[in-house]
Amino acid sequence: MSEDIIKKFQEERKTLNDLVMRYAGLGTKRFYSLDSQTYREGALPVKTKELLGLVASFVLRCDDCIKYHVIRCHEEGVTDAEFEEALGIGLLVGGSITIPHQRRAFQAWEALST
């Protein structure tokens, strides 16, 4: 995976979010707002919240969500060791079915770290 794949993901995500917002009713707008408010600094630091989002997305096996949180974890200064340990928790909770998602998460992490 190259940085181009990360860039393509980010561009596609923005384009599709813009499309959703063109059609969005109040409920959808409120949900999107709640999502962004939840990841703001609070009792837990943003870095911790992004790691929690990563693990939850990993266990739920949502590749788009995983990739988003991998990017955010990288932006928040998560270390390689913290990233690996968080995915280790996800692997324990999610079981062997999460292994393909673990591979893709590390692939994205590697692309961001080069």
C-alpha cells in the first residue's frame, strides 16, 4: 500500500461524505455531529479515543472505519508499540476472523510510516 492509496481513501471519503450531506436530514446531520463531538478532547485524550475507535472498528470488521482510525491514530502520534498493542486487544476480542483486517490495518500503518 502506498501513500497514494491513503490519499485516494481520504479523497473518496470526503466526496462521499459531501454527497451524503447533500441529502442528509436532521437525524443524519445530528449523528455525524455526535460522531465528531465524541472524538474531541474530554476526560479521555483524543489519542486514546482514536485507539478505542480503532479497536471497535477492528472488532466490527469495518475496513473503511479501520483505515480512518489508522490515519487518525497516526496523526495523533500513536507509536508502533501502542498501535500493535491496541490491535492485539482487538484480535483477542474479535478472534481469528479479524486477521485479514489486521493485515490491512498494518498495511495502512506502514504506508503512513514511510
